[in-house]
Amino acid sequence: MPVALTLSVSFWSDQFVNGLTTGSLYALIALGYTMVYGVLKMINFAHGEVFMLGSFAGYGALVAMGGNELSGPVIALAILGAVIVAMSASVSASVVIERLAYRPLRGAPRLAPLISAIGVSIFLQYLVLEQTSARAKFYPDIFPRGSIGAGPFEITYIQLFLIASSVAMMALLYAVIQRTRLGRAIRAVAENPTNASLMGVDVNRTIVFVFILGAAMAGVAGVLYGLFFQTIRGSMGFIPGIKAFTAAVLGGIGSIPGAMAGGYVLGLAETVGRELLNELPGVNLGNQWRDVIAFTLLVTILIFRPTGIFAQRSTTRA
Amino acid sequence: MGLLTSPGSPIDAGLNFWLILPLGILIASGVGLLLGLPVLPLRGDYLAIVTLGFGEIIRLFLINRDDLTRGSQGLSAIPRPDLFGFRIDSFTEWFYFVVAAAVIVGFCTSRLRDSRIGRAWEAIREDEDVAAAMGVNTTKYKLLAFASGAAIGGLGGVIYAAFIGFISPAAFSLQVSIDVLAIVIIGGMGSTPGVILGSLILIGVPRILQFRETSDFLANLGWLRDGLNGLIGAVDAVTPGSIGRLPPAETWGAQIADDTRFIIFGALLVIVMVLRPSGLWPSSRRRLEFAHDDTPAPAPVAAP
């Protein structure tokens, strides 16, 4: 049934681009959830905070390199530097968390690592909140303004950069998982840890690499988030964390392409989907309702289709 | 589950406390029942995350429906309760009132635990499939658990609202949930004495730290602060940027009670899980459950 949309084409293409932008961030973060769930069957609740730490590390690096004083082609180098610093910070944090809070609980009832992860999440969040006196920090406003586009389709440079670099990172990760020895080990451990170790895979080492890869993605997402939204704070990890988890569940948790697709589906549902709902008579959902949409989606998917919207084969989970 | 308290307090100014109390409990258990229905087939961590999702949805919904709750401004001027013509007003009166309520709830839950219902709950918790095979109506008892848990939450919500005299959906924030989670985990899951001990320590110690006497005592630690600041200064001199200095010693107690509390709670959750997963004062059943830790986990069974 065709419904006449009241708003212009350019409005919808803007919403679409916005959806792709936030969707890219969700997808990057979701990869960390889905990979850890794949090998450990555990929700890494602290992953949102790993993303937050990456964002703060990238901020520190940008400020140390000159912040708002940066101009010209140096900006590209500075952003690359910030990304590297952010990835290192996220990765180190994640490795330490795995070693101290998760590894001792291998084999414990499943509730134990979940609570441990919530503990880490609370710890890191309030640590950063206290260090920053609960005040927001602002990323240097150095990214070139302006946009390119054709006809009604417009995309700002920062959005283009964010989407392109996210896709590049995901392609890289996918290649690592599919083509390298390490990737094969990860897939083997996800399939069955006992069998993998019998085949000579060092399970503990592989699990550490899973955390490293996921944290690296989160670190990149942290810098991209900072460059795009500019405002970062200690509590910033919670909502994107839950939403990225939603994205991972949407795509079928444990599945890497699923997490990427889930991120974009969620991003679009929050923007285009919300505006489509607004087209219905009597509906007027402001921007603050996007979180409600995301959580409703999460609950609905978990209840009716816990294997995700793209699931073809049933995964082994209780 | 503490998040369920928020719908339990739709108090309209003007209604009598003793009328609102059963009403709040009733509404809360109704909401608990409604939320319990769709999540019945879920278990374990999926159940946890759905509960979290529901909590966020309700909170955001209440904040955004200004007409119902006046949004984040909240509802104020909530009347305080009368008891046989005696108005519960002062702090001491409230203390006895809340303790009495806690004792009554504690008595009821302990009776409930030893009842047929409680045994059914325990059986479901140990192994749902086996419980069902033994003839326990798992659907009925799980819904009952949702409803009664929410009812107690609703009771807590109504008393809280009358005590504070002000509620807003934002006030039932993450911090309350963190407090409750830390109390339950650190005290000992499923253990009533554990929860009492946990709340005495986790809520009591920060309060003591806020006392004037504590800050008077801490004021004597000025030398320690100077020494530590000297150390920090030395580190600061060789690293880029500044990491700040410690605040005056007499404010340390309040500082820890206020901001640092959650950092400590977070670390404690991890430490308890790693070192003593059954909590400080575990229920005997849980202790046995976690005692299996050393035996290797059974191989995951593939779903058909």
C-alpha cells in the first residue's frame, strides 16, 4: 500500500545518511560483543567502556598534538595518530580486563562473568567520571566542514569519512577472520573450544586475540564518535554499548557479518524508521524516542527471534 | 529488577498514604506480571539484558510522557503517612517505620521461601526442565516470582517516595540499581542475612564517612596528604600534562562516600566474583552451587 510521504526527498536522504553514520558506529562496537560472545558465550558488558576509553585516549592525543591549532594536511596525520593511540588504549584496557576479571571465571556459572563485567563497566565509568569531574570534554573542531552530493543526496565530509573508515576497518577485520591462521583459530574456538584445543589451538591466546580485535574496533569507533559528535563524557559508553549489543543480537549474536548488518539496521531504524512512524497519523516521536525504539527492537528480537533476523542455521545456544 | 520500582510509585498528591501503599504494590505486581509474560521463555543472560531493556524503556517512556509524570521535573509534595493519628515525620520515626517494613517483608519472604511456592521456585532455579518434569507448573510459578518481586519493589518505591517527598523517573537512576546490585552480589545472592549485611556495609560505611566526626579525624592525616602530593608532584614533573593533587584530608571521607563509592563498588563486584562468588554471607544452597567451580564445566550440548 503506497503511502504518500509528506516530507521532501532530501529530508529522507538526510535521514538515510544519518542512519548510516550512527549505524557504522554501532556496527564497529557490535563486532566486539559478537566476537566475544562467539568464543566465550558471555556478554562483555565492559565493552562500551572500552569504547569510551578509546574516545578519551584519542581526545588526549589530539589535544597533545595541538588541538584546535591544527590545520592543513597535518590534520590527517593527527587523526591517524589519534586513532592509533585510541586503539592501543582500548586494546590494553581490554587485555587487562580479560586477564583480571574474566579469565579467572572461565568455567564458573555463567552469571559470574556477567556480573564481573558489569563491575568492570561501573568501575571504569565512574573512574573516568571522577577524573573529569563528571564534565564533558570536547573534541578539537578540526575536521573540514562542507559536504558533497548530487541532487537531493548530500553527505558531509565527516559523515563520509566516518562511514568509509568504518567499512574499511570492518573489511580488514573480515579478512583477518576469514583468511588468516589466527582467524581460523578464532572460528575454531567459537565452534567448539575443546575440539579446537585438541587440534592444537591455544585457546587462551585465541581468546585474548578476540578481545584485542574487538577493542581495536571500539577504539576506532571512539575517535570517530568524538570527531562526529564532539562531546564525550565518562558515561558515554553505556547507551552506545547497549545499542551495539542490540545490533549484535539483531544480526544473530556470534555472527560477524550479522553484527555489521545489525548495526546498520539499527542505525536506520532509529532515524528513517522513526520518521516513517511519524508519518502515521497521530504519531509524533521526537529525537529522544530513538533510544526507546532501539530498546523495543532489542526486546522484541530477543523474545521472538533470538537467533537474529538473518539467522539461517540454528546456533548452539540455550 | 530494582528498576521495577519506578512504575510502583504513581502517587497522586492528595491521596492517603495507606491507600496508595496497596495500590502501588498492586500496580507494581501487575506491571511485573505483564513484563514477565513475554520473557518467560528466556533464560540466563538474555533474560538479564531484556530486563535491562524494559527498565530503560519504562524510564524513557515516563520521562518523555510529561503529561503523566511532569518529565524529569518529577512529582513533589508527596504526603507523609499517618499511623493511627500519629504522623511519621522525623528522621527517627522514619527509621523505625522503615525497619518495621523491612522486618515484615523479611518475615513474609522467609515464610514464602519455606512454602510450597518457595520450594517450586528453588526447583525451577536449580533446573527448570527437571522441575517441569516433576510436575511443577513453571509458567505459573515464574509469573508469580515476577509479580511478587515487583510487589516488594513497589512497596519500596511507595515508602521511598513518601520519605523523600519527591519522585521523578530520573531519580530511579542507574545509581540506585548499582547500589542494589552491589548489595545483593557482595552480601550473597539469595541470602537474606547476606543482603542485610551487604546493605549495612555498602550503605552504612559511606554514611559514616560523611559524619563530621570522621572528617575531624581525617583532618589529622594532613601529613599523609602532603607526602602523597609530594609523590604525585614528582611523577607530574616527568610526565606531560598535569594529574592534579589530592584534596584536603578532612574531605576524603565525603569524597569517597560521594564519587569514589561507585568506583569501589565496581572493583568489589569483580573481586567478589573472582575470590568469593557466593558473597560475604552466602545462602547454604548458593555456596554449594559455586563450590563446583573447580570441576571442569560440562561440554556444551548442541541444540537439536
